[in-house]
Amino acid sequence: MRKLLLATAALLALALPAHALEFDFGGGLDPLLDTAFQSNANTSTLIVSGPVPAGNQPQNIQCIICGTTQPQQDATFGYNNYKQGGNITTFATSSTSALGGVQLDNNTLGDGYTKLFLLAFLAATNNFSLNVGVDVNTATGAGPEILERFVVVDLANKLILADTGQIHMSLPTLNNGTGFPDYTISGFDINRADILPGAELVFLARWSNTSDGAESFFLVPQAVPGPIVGAGLPGVIAACFGLLGLARARRRRSA
């Protein structure tokens, strides 16, 4: 009977979707995260710095982790409208490619963005540095919020692609007000050869001492061209494949 129960439990575990895996950045060596995902020689070191991204965040699409609905979000770009409530002062949240501003529970992994999808978003500038803006909102007299860790993982291959490490960095408000960015997280080149086209990228953030409006993590805006084939990001992706095909045709003619 016991063997049957163990076998059933194993089958149920295999049947759970990938995003059901929980993580917690708190304390020690982050055993749950670092057991599920491994770093290697290619893992990039992320830097948190004070340069303030321009603009008002709800209009600086695309958001990846936000505690509020994003009215200007591209309909094809999913994000986590993370759940808040009570007196929660520490969050460990994940991005998600699920559409419509899905609300994920604390410590729950979302679905990944593919490398090709994110490359299409950055294609207009030929700059594949995937910078993340941070909007901090702190109540007067509450003290600065603490960014404990920010990580980019490949859900498909269980790899840590980029990581701040456990920095426990104070983030005093530099640009006061909800929707006004304060910091930039940089140092990640998405076009690295070791990141395969089918990689499923997920952004993970843990911060503490939260005290006011929701914090936001969003991709620093890029000048994405107007739709060439279809609308929104699918059109950009189709355009990328079209340009690739044109280049191959030219090489064949030259040969």
C-alpha cells in the first residue's frame, strides 16, 4: 500500500506545471532556489545603480513584475500583477508570460518568456542588454526598502542566467511617486550564445521593508518599430524572421 501511495505521489509531482515550483530567497544560501536552478561560468553579475530610467513607468512598457494593472502594456506581453494584502513587508515574486496581468502568489514561479520573444522586443536598437527599471515607493519615515536579490533564470534548462547575488541593498527613493522609476538593474546580455532560442526566461525579485505603494520591475523602454506584419510583438517577431530569410537569400545569390 505504501509503495502505491509513493508511486501516486510521484506521478502527481510530475504532473504539476513548471510554474507550481515554489522558491524563497530568504536566509542562508537560498536552498530552494539554488537547488532547482544552478549557476555556471556564464552566469552574469547584475548591477543595481542609481541612473533613473526616463518617463513614467505605467507608460514605459513592458512591465514584468508590478503590483497594479498596466493599462499601456502590450497585449502580447504577459506580466505578474503580484498579490498584495495585509501587512506583508517581504515579497519574493516572479515574472510570468501569462497574458492579462495574472496575479501570482508570493514565492510562486511564473511561465517563461522565450529568448526569441524578448529579442524581438529589443530588435529595434540592436542592443541586447536587457536592463530592468525599478520603481520604489516608500512611506515617509519608514526607512528605505531593501532589494535582497534579483535573478534571471532559464526555466527550461534550470539555469541561473544572471544574478545580483544576495546583496541586501538599501534602495532609498530617488524619484518619488508611484510610477516614477528610481533604479536600473543592468549587466545581462540576452543574446549570449549559451542561451538557446527555446530558453524560458523568468525574472525573480525579492525585497523587504515595503511600506507604501506597489513596487514595479519593468524592461527599460526600447524604440520598437511599428507593426510590419500583423500587430504588436508578433509582428516584430515575424519581421525578424523575414529579415533573416532575406539575408539567407542574398547569401545564396552571392554564392
